[in-house]
Amino acid sequence: MNKRRESAPRPRSGSPAVVSGGLLRMFGLGVLIIGDSGVGKSESGIELIARGHKFVSDDVVEVCLLPNGKILGRAPILSRYFMELRGLGIINIRYIFGSKSILLESTIDLVIRLKRWSPRKEYDRLGLRFPEDHLILGVRIPQLNIPVAPGRNIATLIEVACVSHVLQKQGRRAQDQLIRRLDRAMAAQEGRLP
């Protein structure tokens, strides 16, 4: 009996490299989740997979540069479909969530860095600053930073960050909408002053 052997897709351009993080496909975006060890990357990833997003890789992502200038990520063959969760050990995502929950590869369109929340650090509460760039193989990828604190639902925050990023790419920045409303309210107020 001939068994069909699964092999990793070949890099399309350039030599593959390795980056640390988990890669998921969400809302049409390849999202690389990075951060310090123990910050909750895999725990957030498992929650996102349970919500129907696609799993590509956990902890280690092989990346290569495509001819169109995009970065493609995939799991190394040895760790494909597997995720490590503290307290549970190694789990097989395909066995637990089914084959529809996984992808072999995805472009990387957004990087989300999970950072431990610090009371001494000032955070951009309005989102007026542009996202940072994360450099992979010489390609700049937008990076959003999410502070992690007890009680925060990180998976939901990652989903909101992804949708917000998509809307901003479409020219729908909530910050700009609020500023326009404030400008109109101030102009109307000035018109009423004697």
C-alpha cells in the first residue's frame, strides 16, 4: 500500500530563516504573535483556534521571502500541527480541532507583540501613534503591541487588533473619525459664542 508522504512546501525565493512566535490566519491576515516566554502566546493561540481561526505554527516559524516581496511562514516539519501548553504539555491541533483548523502556510501580514503590563510605562491609549514595524528578512511588517495584565482577554484583544488593522488599511481609522467629530463639535460651539 502506497502512503502519500506529506512534505513541506518549498521556499519560493531566497533561503528560509526561523523566527520565534506563533502564526495564525485570522480575518484574511497572517498574524505572527510574539513576546517573552510565559506571556501567554500559546494560551491566546489555542483560544483563537477554538474560535475558528486557522493554526499554522507554534513557537517556531520558518519564513522565506516570496518574489512579490511578502513573507511566507510555515511550521517546521517536525513540529507541524503541534503546540506546547504549560500544564498540558504537547497537543496535536489537528487531532483536537480537526483538519479545518490548520493551514500549512500563510503570509505574515501583521505582528502582534504581547508585552507584560507595567504600571511605570505609558501606553498609547488613543492609538494616534502609527504601529511600529517589525523587520523579517528585510521586509517591514506592521507591529502592534498589546500589554498583558491579569484579567485581560488577550485573544479578544488580538481579534480586535486584527480587525482594526484591516479597517485602517481601508482608510477607516476610528481615531480620525473621533477627531472629525470633535472638530465639528468645537466649530459648532464657537459659532454659538457671542
